[in-house]
Amino acid sequence: MRHYLQFSDLTTDEYAYLFDRASLIKKRFKAYEKHQPLVDRTLAMIFEKASTRTRVSFEAGMYQLGGSVVHLTTGDSQLGRAEPIEDSAKVISRMVDLVMIRTYEQTKLECFAQNSRVPVINGLTNEFHPCQIMADLFTFLEHRSSDKNQKININDLKGKVVAWVGDGNNMANTWLQASSIFGFKVHVCTPRGYEVDPKVAGMTSQNSFEIFRNPIKACEGADLVTTDVWTSMGFEAENEARKLAFADWCVDSKMMSSAKPDALFMHCLPAHRGEEVSAEVIDGPQSVVWDEAENRLHVQKALMEFLVLGHQ
């Protein structure tokens, strides 16, 4: 049994397999062909943090795979009434085939997984957001494939530069994990006081990242420029202070012009136009945010299939 709690839980070869499966699954989806390997299987989705894209992509994805879904929040289950996580995990995992959790602390997710009889997927925690980065990388490969038949090739990630402009949050941590697996480099640029925690991110190789103080410099030569909201869920009390600290970290046309001419722009959404990104960038020709959002559906379907059934 395998869990998917952070991006580093899978190997390069396993990601290559998942991207191939996601590409196949997406083609079948676009052609209205059924792909239902998880008939009679059930996914439990547990939400401590509210969600739009995570809920829709996992719920629609599981139904499209032929399975069913149980949706739980801390407000309508014992999870919100002080039942130990260990007990909830032991009970829920006896009744379903797969669990997706979107919560605050990574330790809660890990505790649940340690007591689960079925695979557990990280739908987002304060520390990591692996499903989103998997979708982002898949999207980049779709748009920048070196194969004339547009076949997904993970080797196309080697040597690329990703500029992360914004908060040193769960997205930044996960980009750094991905860089060491696939051999690309992340230019990390955050305001002072909002840096990435090296221990959390697992920044072990100096070859996979470089720290910048100037966001324009961080974007120079980038193949991809990406950002996130300035105030993530759970940090709302810091909103005004963050707006002041991040004032120079809005990804605008000037930043994009310092990247490569064909650089892509990504944002995991929801976005605040005029804060972390300008409207002309997110709605402009270099933006692939809508492809990125859709691809959550396809990569997560491949992931669920893999965790339940293994290689197909």
C-alpha cells in the first residue's frame, strides 16, 4: 500500500508512468470514452479547509473512474468533535478504498495515514500541495513537449527554470521537492520574513534552487513564472501586513518580460487580480491557468488508479 502525502513520496519513474496515464485518461475524457477501472470503489474526501478545485476534481474524477464518493467535513463528522485522528482513520479506512484529506497541519495527515488500511492522498496541507504541482508539471509538459507527436516526456523538465514569486508556502515547498526529482531549477523570491523553511521543503541540493531578493531578477531566463495568493487559508489575520510586505511581488508584464519570450505563467487559483498577479498577465496569452486547473482532474484520476490498482 502506498500513500501520497508529499511530492517526494513518488519516484521519477513513477511520475513518468502517472503522466503517461494522465495523458491517456485525458484523451479518453475528451473523446467521451469511458474509463472506469474503479467500479465499486469508494473515495472518502475529508475537508478541514474549504475547497472548490480540489473537491470538484476529486469528486468528478472518482465518479468518472466508475467509483463513488463520501464527502466529510469536520463540521458534520466526529472529526470535528474531538475524536482522535487515529480512531477516525481506523474506522473510515475499513469502509472505503481511498481517502483524500485537505487539512491544516501535515502531522494530522501523517497520523491518519499511519492508522489507515487504505491509501491516503494529500489534498493540501499548510506544508505541501503535491497534487497541484503534479498538475502544473503535466501542464508544462503538454505545452512544451519536444516530441513531434506531443507525447509527454519528463526529460523535457531537465535544465528548465521555474521562477517562484511570492510566499514561501506549501506551493513553494512542493516546487522545491519537484525540482530535485526532475532536475530543473527554482528561482525562489519571497519578501523578507516570508522565506521558505529549508527543513520543511527538504532543500538538500543547492543545484536545484537559488534564492533571489529581486523578483525581476528571479524571473530572468525563466521558462515558467508562477505565484500564489499572498494570504493563504488560515493566515487571514495577517492579510493587511502581507499586502504591505508583498507590494512589489505582483507578477506583471514587466516581470514576464524578463523571463524567456515563450515563458508560461501559472497560478493554482483562486487569484486576486491586482494583488499577486496583474489582470494582463493572468488573462494574457502566456497564462495557462485554465489548462492547469483542468489538469488537476486528469492527474488525480491517474493517481487514484495507481494507488488502488498499481500499474495498468
